[in-house]
Amino acid sequence: MQHTNHDLHHGHDHDHAHHEPGFWGKYVFSTDHKVIGIQYAITALVFLFFGFSLMMLMRWQLAYPGKAIPLVGSLLHNMLGDAAPGITDASGKITGYIMSADLYNAFGAMHGTIMVFLGIVPLAFAAFGNFVVPLQIGAPDMAFPRVNMASYQSFVVGGVIMLVSFFIPGGAASAGWTSYSPLATLGSTHGQTFWIIGMVFLITSSLLGAVNFIATIIQMRAPGMNWMRLPFFVWAQFVTAFLLLLAFPPLEAAAVMQLMDKVAHTSFFLPTGLVVSGQLANISGGGSPLLWQHLFWFLGHPEVYVLILPAMGIVCEIIANNTRKPIWGYKSLVYSTLAIGFLSFIVWAHHMYLTGMGTKISTFFQTTTMIISIPSVIILTCFFISLWGGSIRFNTPMLFCLAFLPMFGIGGLTGLPLGFNYSDLFLHDTYYVIAHFHYIVAPGTIFALFAGIYYWYPKATGRHMSEFWGKVHFWLSFLFMNLIFQPMFVQGMAGLNRRLYDGGATYAGVADPATGLVVGIPQVFLDLNKMISHAAWALALVQIPFIINFFWSMKNGKKVTSDNPWEATTLEWQTPTPPPHGNFLTEPHVYRGPYEYSVPGHGKDFTPQNEPEHGAPQPIPQKAH
Amino acid sequence: MEIPYTVKPRPDTGLYNAKVGIWLFLASEVMLFGALFSAYILLRVGASAGTWPHGLLNVTLGTINTIVLITSSITVVMAWVSLKLNQFGKFKMYQAITLLCALAFLGIKSVEYKDKFSHYQIIKKDGTYVDGHMHGATYLDKEGKSREEHKFHGLSFKENNVEYSLKEVVLNGIEAAQLSEINEPHKDKEHKHEHKNISVPAAEIQKINNYGPWHNTYMAIYFTLTGLHALHVIGGALVIGFLWGPGAKMWRTEPERFTNRIEVSGLFWHFVDLVWIFLFPVLYLL
């Protein structure tokens, strides 16, 4: 576009009388929403890989229980001590280091915590939201830039506390990412206390972010950007922000109460007559373990939509752009998203059918759970129909989005048996559940996030990531994701319980000599563990092209030839590349909806939102003053 | 481009940015306290008969604190109105009263807290209860020399390498055969519970603890709710204090923005008061 070569500094000078910020001011303590978005993205990607690494180690234990950990065994032992104890051969010589059960539990709990609260939420919501939302609504920045910076800093503090907890005596929290009491409360180590305090920082970070996003979307829309002209991505972030704003505080309350149970010896979640290791616990009692579960899942379920809605937003933008067609059913998407936002607050107890909370309550939550699947299906259907008759550009972001649709579909549909009370009784706490929610979050959300990275990378850096390596990354990730999670459905339906330290070896099926019936889990299902683990490690290997591509392309990628390389309609492509501080050279005016692709009678197949009516050419932006 | 609507309201929403922000923040605060109130309801409904204390807190002090906070809510509004009327001196006066109210509230609250920490309950080995404020405790060292203390130091304690063990405690309170006599005095019209000094030898004590958060779930939720509320009072007072002191400089340069700041901090202050309006009946009266 015309203003690619404009001097980036002039957008800055008139904005701020003070001097040009130095390195620290520009990249570390920045209040610019784009820098904060990138900070969030890189931090969250690091955490994602770290959380994945924990799981790769756990997959070793599941596939080869009790065998010495290859490659990193002695490193683990040096860092974590006896949590990774040595094993000896016949002569007493240490031949390697294994994963203790406690370490397995800690890794399991922290894998969940890190992936959800330090990986996906910051990447999907904070990173993409920060970078894209103000640009898409035509705003110069977020409404509260300093609050935005505080949000990122609080996130980093929370993350550091979580990481430090691995190295304290007794190790990190090990009661699962759900931290059910009394298990979480009664342990004598401090991992859980670190977890709670870390969570309080992460919740604070989300809260500050959510307030900022909503205020920005309400207050900072450019002239003409009315609600029904907002790109769907902005709507998705808007609803997500409300979920974070309203669902996280009850978890904060629960965290405060669990902290009181840990440090002030209260009994919020500890019942009367609790017996620990054969002894009556010295507590006042009178508390309710169910109370924790209610408060946790009151966050936990909206959290699922926090994970998926931004992903849907990204997919919508990229599908519209690459089908060169208006998205089908824009209003249905918006209203469905609002319906999901509302309904997600009244489905939480479908995670608790097994707790004996009562059949009437179960019936209520079963009903609401079935109702919430309707707007989800509407959204997915709109995306599928949007493909119909399009002349699709199969670039890397689009491939990830196209994979998202069936992957999210599998994840969603396999959730139905879990939403029904009676089928959940069997499937609950098995690998089926793991497969179900990972299909939503891993090949679902994470694929959409990859798509978003490939899609907006040129706007952030001025260069494209390599298409070839992008496609390699896509096809191999697609293959291995399915090889990891598809067998878990089978294992789960065979009755293999989750959270088993040895991958179910203890319960391996033995043929009863009298009848020939196999009691336990048949070996064929346990053997799948090895296959899944190999696929998981392979998945890690095929992320290497992505990591190299991500950093290499910053300096060496193909330069963008215009500010709008994808020929998109939304406002983020109507800025210089990369956008300067303050984003737009002149205040954009919005004249049309977000997806005016291939409008008959127009010369080109896309009409940007800020193009005036009657197709009059847009004036070349002049230097702002 | 500058960030718009930092001071002037956006025409179609009628709000400036910070006002949207504070209302959203308060919405999340409602959910935070809402969750704790839900916990209160669940714990109370689930409590076994006779275990939930009634009339434990000092209603007079609670009422005074309620009046103190309502007064501060009025002065916060008056301070904002004074700025709108361009009367900076009056603003200073009203916010000074607000800050004094905040201090008074916290002072009274700490008196109430202190009272609970010196209030003990003993479960005797015969299963009966002694409940009352600590009058004194007698400790013995190894040679059998006794030592009087006004405070309770546990069943034994060490000082200057001398170990002292408890001989007896004296509580100023009542004896009861059942917990419900202590927790539900309003239901028990037959016994007249006159407070007197009751001495309990260490050998008869099964369990002794004071009315801290560890005492029972009522005390747990009482301390958690009022503690969290007190943190909000402190936070609000710090912000109001800053805007009253060093932050007031802004009045000379950007009066409208400063007035907005007072409005936003006032909204927060009203919320903090409102939480107390719920806390007072729930914890003191019901």
C-alpha cells in the first residue's frame, strides 16, 4: 500500500512529548498494546512448550513405567533431587533415574495449570486480543495502557511463582490442576500454597486484562464502527473478557479460602470426622469438599469457552479472508457467542455428576449442557457453510483453520456422552475425558492459534513466515495430534483410568484360567500407551520447523509488498506495517461491515471497512498532526 | 492518535473510560464477594445443629461501624459535589472526614478482632464445655515454681531456655454441657448464663482454642469476609488519601480529570460500604 515507507517516527512524535523510550521502555515496560501483545505471545509460547515438555516426560513413565528416563534423567535428578530417584543394577551402580509417583503427580497438576492458565489463555486472549483488537476497532491503543502493562507483569509474577514451586522442598502442587480439597489442603508441603498464590496473580492479570478489553471495545471504536460492524474476532474477545471478568473471581474466593485452610487452619473444605492416614484430623471440621468443586467449576466451565471463543474468532477472520466470501451468518455467530457466554455460567456442575450432589441437580445441569451445545453447533455450521462455493486459498493459516473445524467438531461431539449423566458415570475420569477436552484445546484451539500466528505475523513484523515450512509444520502436527488423542478415546472406553502413575499396568488384564475371561484392561489397550507416547515426542519434533521459522523469518522472511498482504477488509490491515505507536496515521472512519469480500460491482474482490460508500478511492493518509 | 475519552464522555455511551473501567471492576468484585456469600450460605445450611454461633458478635460495635461507613459514603459524594461546584476547600474537608471514618472503622474492627482472639473455648475430657474470655493462666516450670500469665501461651512454652507447662486456665464465662447452649443462647431460656471465673486444670483439658478463624466454619467465614472487606477499606482509603494529599495537585492543571478521579474512587468506596451493608446483618444479626 501507499504508506509502507512512511517514516514510522512521525506517528510517535506528536503523540508523546517525552523523549524516545529506550530498550527497557520500548520492549520490557511498554504500554503499547502491540508490544504487550507480543510479550504475551512469546511468554505464553514458552510456557506452552514447557507444559508440553512436562507431558513428554510423563508419557515416558506411561509408556515405559519404572524404566530410566532417557536423555534428561540425570538433569531431572540434579535439579529436583530425590523426586527423580536413581535405579541401580545388580552391582549397585546407578544406571539411570526414574520418575517418582510424587513427581508424576506434580507434573500432571502443573501440566494442566501451565497449559490452561499460562499458555492458552494468555496466548488466545491476552496476546491476540492485545495485538489485534485495538487495530480492528480502529483505536490508537487500549483504554488503559498502564493497566495493560500491569496485567502482563502480574502474569509474569504468577508464572514465576508457579515455576519456582518446582524447586521448593516437596515440589510443586500435585493434587491435579483442579486442586480438589481435602487432598490439596492436607499435604504437608508448600507446593499447593505456591499454586494458590500464583493463581491469585494470574487471576489479577486476567481481571485487569478483561476490564481493559471490555472498556476498549465499548469506548474506543472508531467513528462508524457500530456493534454489527465489529469483526467477529472482536465479538469473541468481548464475550471472552466478560467470562474472565465474572467467572474468575469465584475461583479467587475459593483460592483465598483454600489458602486459609492451608495457613490459618480453617475448615472451609474439610468435613467433620475427616480421617487422614488412619487418624482423625486435628481440624475444626464442618466444611464442605463439594463447595470447592462448585467454586472451581464455576470458573472451570466458562474457562473452557475462554479457551475456545478467541480461537473461533481467529478462524472466522481467516476463513472469510481465504474464501474471499462474506462469512455466512454473521449475526447468528454474534448471537450464538452471546448465548454461549450466558449459558456457560449455568453448566458447571456437569463436571460433578460423580460427586453425589443429587439427581435433580444433575438433571438440571444435564439439560443446560445439552442446550449450550446448540449455539456451538450453530457457530461451527456457519463456518462450514462459509466454505461453500468459495474459491479457497490453501495457505498455511487457512490449512490450520480448516483442520480446526473437524477437530473441534470431534472434541465437541465426544463431549455429549460426558454431558449426559448416565454415560458420564462410566466415562468419567477415564482417558476418554482426556481425549475429549484435548481435541477441543490441542488440535482445536492450538491449531487456531497457530493459524493466527501465521496470519498476523506479517502485520507484526513486516515479513511472512515460510509457507513451505508452515505446511510441513501443519501436516505433521495434524497427523501426530490425531495419533496422540484418537487412541485415548479407545483406552477410555475400555475403562483405563486417568491419573494412573503406571499407565494402567497394575490393572493389566489377566485371563481367568477357569473361564478364559479377561479380568482387567486387555493388554492391547495398554500397548496403545507406547504408540501415543511416540506420537507425542514426534509432535514435539515437528514443532522445530515452527520455532525456527518463527525466529528466522523475523530477519529473513519474505518482505510484505503492501500493508495488506492478504487483501483483507478489516482495519488492522489499513495501518502502516508494523503499526507505529498510536496505530493509525489518521483516525479511520468505518463505512461498512467486516467481511465485504467479492461484492458485485466492485473492481477488486475486497472492500476495506474504511472505504467510503460508492467505491470512492480512499484518500492517501497524510501525516497526522 | 491520542487515546480518546479519557476525560470527556463518549457521546453514544455517555461515559468516560475510567467510569466504564470501574463499573466492570465492581462487577467482578460482586462476583468475588458473591462467591464468599454463597460459601457462607452453603456452610451455614450444612452446619450440624447447634454448631453455628448466634449473637456472638457485638451488635453495638457493628451498628456504630455501619453508621461510620454510611457517613463516609455521604462525605465522599459531598466531596465530589464540592469539586463540581469548584469549592476545593470543602472537598478537602469532606474527604478528610471520609478518611477519618475509614480509620475509625478499622479501629473498631481491630477491637472486635482482638476480642475474638482472647475468647477461648475448652472442651473438657468429660465432654463438657467451658467458654469465655481468658482471665489468666498459671504455668509451672520444672521445679514446680508457678508463674501467672494474663495471656494464654499454649499448653507449654519456652522462655530463656526454661520450659513452662500449663497448670490451669481461668476463663471468665460459662460452663455448658452441650455446644448448643453456647452457640444458641437465645433458644435456651431455662439456664441463666451468668459469666463467672471458671478455673480449669490442665489435666481436664481435651482441647482448647480461641475464636480465631480455626475455631469453626462460622469464625472462618467471619474472618475471611471481614478481613477481605477490611483490605478493601484500606485500599480505598489509600487511594482517597493519595488523591487528598499529593494527588490533589492535578486540580490545578486538569480539574475535570481530577474530578473524574474523585468520582471513580467514590464509586469504589460506595461499593465497599455496600458490601458492609450486607455483611452486617449476615454476620451480626442473623
